[in-house]
Amino acid sequence: MDVDMSDGDTDESIKGDTIDRPSKRHNTSESSVGKKKQKFKQPTVEELNDLHETQTLFNNNLFRLQISELLEATKIKNKYNERLTSWINEFQLFLGILPVHDPINISNFSSKAANRPSRDLRFIKNITSHCKNNLRCDQDISVLFVRPNCMSTFGLFKIGSLPGPHLKINLQLTIPKECFHVKDFLNNRYLVKKFYYLMYIAEHLKSQNICSSIKCSYYQDSILLPHLVVVPSNAEKVFVNIFVVPEQNYFKGHRFLPYVNNVKVPVFEQDLPMGVENNFGEMPTKYYNSALGFDVTLVENIVFIEQTISHLTNVQEGLKLIIVWMNQRKLNEGMGTFHEDIVIYIIVYLVFKKKINNHMSSYQVFRNFLNFMITTNLTKDPISICENITEEVIQQFNSAFDVVIIDRTGYYNVAAFLNASVYFKMRYECQLAFSILDQDTLNSFSNLFLVNIPFHLQYDGIIDIKSDNNFETVLQNVDTNEKAAYLGHHYFLIIKILQSYLKRGLNKRVLNIVPLVPSLQMWDYGVRQKLINHRIIFGIQLDPDSAFDILEYGPNLNDPGDTDFREFWGRLSSNRRFRDGTAKVVVHFDTKTIKEQREIIKNIIDFILTDKLNLNYKFYYNEFEDVLLNKRINAWYPVGTNEETSLKIIRSSDKLGQKIRSLGVQLSISGIGGISDVYCYTNVFPPVPTSYRSGKSITTTRDHNIILKEKKLNAAPKYVEPIECAIYLEHSSKWPTDLDALHHMKILLYLEISKLLFKNYKIVSSVKPSFIDVLYDGTIFRYTLFVSKEVGLLKKSVKANGALIYRDTEKSLELEKKFTILPKIIGALKGMQAQFPCYGISTCLAKRWIRSQLIDDYLFPDMIINLLNAQQFISQSLYTAATTPQVAFLRFLKYIIDVTWDLEPIVINFNNELTREQISNVDTQMRINRDKYPPLFILTPYDNGDSIFTKKAPSKQVLVRLKLLAAECLDVVANIVLNESLYSIKELFIPNINGFNCVLHLRSLINPRRHERILNVETDGKVPFSEPTKEAEENMPVIDFDPVQMYLKELRINYGAFCVFFHDTYGGNFIGVLWNPKELEPRNIKVSYMLGRKVENDKLILDKEEIIRGFHILGKDILKSIDNNT
């Protein structure tokens, strides 16, 4: 729910640390004694109670204040209350002058409308012209139109628990008993009369000009429970739901118990797809009975609810908190949902059972509700607020419905239309909310009440069964008893059957399959509403432990369930004998990559919905992963996303590390570790291990090295990315105290390692002053020696007086960052990947998307993306960890949108090593001295609170841009999933060339990573990667040669002060250029401003033409053309 903060209110007071309070001004003439008395005034009993409650219940005082502010902010404004009161008075006057009409048989409606257009019956023509739905019954009944007996309000507004800004109120009008016959509950007679009576109210209301809108809708999406939704003409934010019900006790309540039959013949047009043709005899019609039961029991229930809650202010506020929380998670939307009325009845039950009372605060009421939902299983243990109900009746309800909450009368199940999976989803959300309350974090409040969580971010996959299906296959095997039970509600039956098929097929792979059938649309009164099929959407929550098992186990051979299992799985089933000697019927899913394992879920759903049920559907599950497939390479082993290649590299790294340790170099090696993204599976396109051979036109071989043939290239060779690793040497007195001498000694060690690798293992390598490149198993590993003493020497300097001082320098910080802090974070992320296998791929999706927005590593470093995505797996405050990469990526986007990076630090608390005090101190200091911190501050346990990875980038402008892009991307995804937009997901990853001042187009052949582009030219061909051989590993390839990145680096060095450069790292074929707005301003003529400027009108202005000429000169061998849009 979007909390309305208009009329001067803002949500900053909720999010901030402090809340402004009105200060009391004291008269300056007061004596000092008086001031002291006021200063040391004893706290009141109320203040002491508040303090005790805060210490007992809340993690901090801020949470309590935020709840108070939220309750205040969601109050209905007085102006709307006044307008509503005024309108209700007008509506009562309208009811008092309603025309009374003579009885008329429904068979005569058309003829009467045509032949007698008198003033009294003129409205019949309008009614007849559009009211056709469910107006069938077994008799030609007579309809009487007279004024309602009485009117009353009910619902959240009535009991003071409706959160603003929009005001929604329920009105109940009582139809006089003379309008009914005592047996009108049979065969839809009552519902036909009720519908016409509702239209009678609407038709005359339409002529009174007191409503700006009159619509028709269905309560809880039951087509047997129509009501009006009107908007008063004096208040556009007020919605009034008008219900009409019979007089209390006119119909006997026991007629609506679940085992009773009230429909003898087929009367519902929308049930025809169920094949309903025969009479039902005495078959129970539980859902038809529930629809009538709602009307018959409504008056008694609303009276009891008002008597129970109306005087309990804190309970009302607690209920309001529950509704706000539910709105944010979309738990009360759609057909068969957890309706607000169910919450009201549960709260009434808890008050009735004295588990909640007015001495409790609103927070305690909210917490008790969550605890009740967690600890009580209403599918097994029904509850009732009826005092005289028997255990037999309770069990009848329990056997008839998924969830049972029996009302005050004992005849109506409030949760009759609630789907069991929706109920379990609600329980799961309550558990999550309860854990958030127990977490001692600064953003617990916002996670509960302020962050909106769309439906498609809550599940690992979304099944969308289209509205053009006729469901004949689904309903063909349903017996008549089941059809009778669902009369008037065939969609509930379809959902139940589909769920049973999906649950059987997915079995232990899923934790829950939750339906979300979009609510039936309201329609304007006066427009004929045609009942059509609706989309049926299911959210799939996977079990991470067994979702991707390659075997689906059936019963043992010749067991009773053997035949049934084979019948269900058909061609996919087979017999298999296991090592323990057992033989079972199984379904085996043949997979070669981890991506194919994830697609097992997709294959099962396709088998069920297409092969077995012949339904048209769409499954939103792993479409985004396609952008991680490098379809322009031919690898020598099965390659999906990056897991297979990363695993090969890590295994080769471990083997090579063992060989290096065994070399016996002069100084002992204390450890070898990887510091590349490959080790935590977050490298989007890790280098494929391959054989390196010199080409005919581009490269040649010299002294075991493949080198470039000519300085001027027509095409770049295959890009070879080195995998960075660190070799840690033990402390030793042998290390010199001079920095240059230490560097020379490190070079000697590189040479010794290179010599011994070739001597002992025939492994070739290449030594550079600061590292050694080693070719092993077709991969280049770049090792750097780290000596802790070097950090101290880099910090060392001598003052003018000869005194030694140690201070951080840029080089010392970079060394510590790369070889002390980075390995710890890589290790933590590697552990996270082991625990949450979708972390790596979802991070790759985040990188692929950010880079496709032309924000490269220079503007937004890779490690920051690694850390930001890790946050959702560490905190798990809004959801439990995702099982699929796609939903994890979408949650990453949602996090980028919601995070208040300008107000608070991003806490990545690996293994909970950061204490509450450390986090709180950093948060406080950051709020006090925000300008001293980088725009994005990431707090981890490993960098001493310095946010070392964000010191240089990203900038504030990049963060704002990224937030806007993430919001647009999520909107597009929401339109695709929820609104069936035809937009292609791939388009979200295609760079946009518009909006730049200049666009530098690059020659394609000079770009060694061109095959990584999403939009590849078909004529480019595929890049072959052959299996590495010993012969091929005798020559070192051209390593880390990327002309595009070299050109970008030169551009930034020379022109970075005047403009910003944008590029897609993964094969981008152009560079976008934006002029720095500050540099476009005219400057006074000074020597310091002369660079890059020219004189014009006695001012220095930016010389754009000369700078663009410089782009040409720097990139003469790589540039194809330049578009100058300035």
C-alpha cells in the first residue's frame, strides 16, 4: 500500500532516526527555580508504561515511534469523513423517496419494458438490457421493488481500522421480507431477486446526481455475491460498497450448512463448461450455500464484530497494521485470497478467546496475530466464534472446506472461498514478518510496512494459464458430486484440479503452488457484463534441496501404485534398478549442464499443461538466463551458463596451486588463493579453457610465445582473460627493508617459480615485473606474490626533520584492498554460492544488465555488484533466499530501487560478524557527517568500516541513473508478467544509443569480445574452443589484449575531465559520450583553464571540435565513425 503523506505529511519522518516533536516555549520571565522544577519533573505513569513497553517489546525506541507515525499517517482525513457523513445523509434521503413498483414476473420484463414505458417501470428497460448474468432459476418468479427496511455500515471503516488514503466503506441495505418467498433459497431464486433489487437501487441512484460513478462488482470474486461500488460526487477518494441482504432470520440458517443441497437443477450459465446436465438430487452445494450464508448471516455478524472491537482502540490500530502489512505483500488480491474480512474475524476470535485485549498495544496485537497464524493450522484445527455450535457441525465444515473459520451464527464459514495454498502462503509470510520483528536491524520497520513487494518477486516461477483455454480436458473426469459442490463457482474447481496436477507432477520439488486469479473486473452500471474466461496464474515456490533432482522416484515395481505412476507420467516413465537392489518406476531427466537441471521444472510443467491437459500457457521462470549464454562459441564440453567453465577453472586452479606449493621455492608459501570473480561464480563469461595456437594472419610464434604479427591490426586475436591469484609468503627476516630491493627479490622468485614449473611439470609461464602468468589446462592463471612487509614499506615516509612516519598511501591501500580484503570477501562469496547456488548466476544477470546500460566497471565496479546482490541472500528480510537466478535478479533490481543509499550504509554482514553497536555507530556517524562518506557506503566485516571498494565509484549521478533504470526495467517485467505485454525480455539488455552528445562507433573486428554481444551479426561466425593438449600448451597466448578497453582507458586519462564515457563491456560496438555540464560553462581567461578550451567573446569555452578530433587521433585504428549530436 502506498501510504498517503499528502497535506504536509511525508514518509521521511518514518524512515529517519529522529521524529520532529513540537517544542514547548517557556516564558522568559520564569524563575530559575521554576525552570529546575520543570526540568526535573517526574515522569507520568503513562510515560513509565511506554518506557517499560518499549524495553520489553521493541528492539529500539525508533521502531515504536515509526509505528506511531505510521498510524497517524494512515488516518482518514477529517475532510473525507465529513464528506462521507454528508453523502450518507443524502443517500438516506434518497432511500426515503425511492419509487415503489408493483410485482412483476421476470418472464414479462422484456414485454413490460417495451409496451409500458411508464415513469414507474421505465427503469425495467435499462435493467433488462444489461442484467443477464446468473438470472436463471427454476420458476417464473415475481420480483417486487420496494424501499429497503434499514441501512447500516460495516467493515474496516466502521471499526476504525481502515488505513488511508482512500476511504472505503460498506453499506448494508435490508430487503423487506415481502420481497421473498420462504423457499427462495432454492435453485437461485433468491439470487435472481437480489440481483434485480440491486439494479433497482442502481437505476434510481443514477438519476439523483449524488454519485460520480456507479459500478457493479463481486464480493470475494463470487459471481453469486454482486454488490454496487459507488463514488460520491463530493469525494473522489471515497468508495462505497452497497450490499443488499434479506431480513435477519427470514431464512433458516441450517439451510446453508455445507452438507445441504439447495440446487436441484442446473441454473448457472457459467457452469456449462463443467458438463452439468443432470439433476443434482440431494448432492451438497457447499459453495452456493456459502454465498447465501454470507447474506443471511451478515447482519448478526456485523453487530457482533462492532460490539467486540468498536471500544478497543489499540485492537483497531493493530488491525490497521495488519492490513497495511498485507497490502504491501499483495496478500489480499485476487480470487480465493486472504480477504480483509477473514482478518477481522480472526481478530474478533482472539478477542473473544481473551488472547487479545485493549491493554495490549497495537504492536502487540499485530505480533499476536502473526503468532496465532504461525502456531495454528486452520486446515486441521477449525476455529469458531459461535458459542452453541456442536463438534459434529465443526467437523462437517472441516471436511467440506480447506480452511474453516465459523462465524457467530454457526452457519457460515468466513474462509469458504479461501484457497488452502493461499492460506499457507499467508502463514509463511507471517513467519517471515515475525522473524523481521525479532531481528535487531535498522530497516525492520520499512521492510514490514513501507516496502511494496509485487507478486512476481515472491515466487521462483510464475505459470500464466491463458484465458483462451476452454478447460474441457481439465473438467472431463470430474464426478457429479464435485460439480454440485462448486455450482456457481466453477473457476474454484478448475483451480483445485490444476493445483492437484501440478502438485503431483512437481511433488517434493515445490514448497507451495499459490493461485492468483486476477479479480473479476468491475463494470459500469448500464453496460452489459459478459462473463468470460480469466487467466489463472500460479506462483511456484521451489524447495532448494530437491527442486532440480534428475530423478523422480515412483513406487517399487509391481507395487499397487505402479500402474497409476506410469499412467500419469506416460512416455517419461521407465524402470530402473538401484545399487541397494531395489527396482522402481522412475522418471529420469537427462541433463548435461546446471542450466538444464534448472529447466527440469520447466519440462515437468510443460508435460503436465501441454501433454496431459492441452492448455495454452506461459511460464515465467528462466527467460533472462538466455542473455548469459554465449551462443557464438563452440566449446569442447557442454556449456550452459557460467557454472561449468567456472568449475573447470577452479579445479585447475586447485591442482596448479598444489604443484606450486610442491616446488620448494626459497621462501615458504603460506597460502595460495584466487581473487578473481570466477572463484565466486560471478564472472559473466569466464575464459573457456582451450588450446592456443598462432593464427595465419594475426599472430605468430616466437620463443614459446604467441605474439602479434603487426602493430597495425585489421582484427584482434581471441581475447584471453587471466585468472588472478595471490601467493602469500611467510614472514621472514630474509626480506629486505628497502622497497626496491624487495621488488627485485620478488622478481627473482617469479623467475624461480617459472623455471621450476617448466623443469618439474613442463608448464610454461611468462614473467613480468609484478606477476607471473602460467598456462595450465588451457587457462591463464596470473599469480602475484604478496609480502605483508611491502604494505608497511609503502606507508613509510621520512619527514623533513628525519623522523619516520607511517601513513596510508594510495598504493598501500590498493595493495591491502587487493590481497588482504578482497580474498576474504571472495571466500565469503564463494561460501554463499555453495549455500545459495543461484547467487552467482543472478549476480551475472545483474552485471550483464548494468553493463548493457553502458555503465562499465570504471563507473560501477564488479565487486560492488557482487556485494549488493549478496545482501538479499544475507539479510532475507523481505523474502527467503531465491532458488532461481531470475527472481534473484529481479529482487536485486527491487533492492536498487528501494535502498536509501543517500541516508544509510549498505550493511553486508557476512556470518553476522558485525555487531549491532558497530552498525549503529556507522549509521549515526554517516547521518551526521554524510559529506565525508562516499555516495554509496558499503559496510562489511573485512574493511574496518572504510567501504574501500566504493571510494572512487560509483558517483551519485550513476546511482540515481541506475535507480531510474531499475524502476523502468521492473515496470516492463511487471507488464510482461501481469499485463501480458508483448515486450521482449531481451530488449532490456540491448544498449540504447540515444541521448549521447557523441557516439564513437568501433570497428567490429578489432573488438575481441564481439561474440559476447546479445545482438550478433549472423555473418560473424562462431569462435572455436578446442580441448587443450600438451602440445598446444607449449606456447603462451596474447594475454589480456583488448583494444577497446585500452582505447577507453586513454580516453578517460586524456578527456575524463571534460566528458563521461559509456560502454557495454560485453562486446559493445560503440562508446557513448556525454559532456560534463560544469565544463560547458564559460570561464574567465586563465592559464589553468586553457586546456581543452578556446577563446570566444573574451571567455574560455569548451573546444568540442578539437576534443572530438582528439578522439579520432587516439582511436584512428579502432574507430569506424563518430556521430556528433552536440
